[in-house]
Amino acid sequence: MAKDTSKDISKIETLKQGKQSAFWKLIVDAIDESIEDIQRKQDSEEISELDPQQYKFRNELFKSKKIMLETLKKTPDNLASWYSKPETERQEFDPYDKN
């Protein structure tokens, strides 16, 4: 089944337009505020008072949350990139096929 590139181009254009919308800017602002809140928690004295094992666990958790939120902000670009990739056909290899 061939990939319909005209539909993909339309989707990419919609993503580009959506990325410039007030709606997406509002979402990005909320994500940025969440990242800042996580950073404040990471820098707080409360976390520095934890035992080393819990401190390391919490720090890794905060880092992971920030990475996830940064990735979420890039969703339109990631989707556009996915739609712009050419479709490659998978060839099935059957070692027992005698054709």
C-alpha cells in the first residue's frame, strides 16, 4: 500500500499552523511553568535533606519529568518529521520458502 504524500503534506502544514496558534502557545506556556516548578522542587532545601538514596531517586525522577515535558513541547515537530519520512516497504524473509 503506497503512502498518500498529499495527505501527509496537508498534515504537516496543519501541524505548522497549529504550532503558531494561541492554543499551542498556551500549552507550551503551561509546560514551561511545570518545568520551572519541577526545577524549584529540585533546587529546594526539602530535597537536599533527604538521605542519599532518596535524593538520587527524586533527582532522577525530576530529570525524567523535565525530559518528558520537553519532548511533549516538540510534539508538532516530531509528528511533522514522522509524516515527512518516506515509507519503506518491509520485505519478509522466509528461509523455508522454496520459490
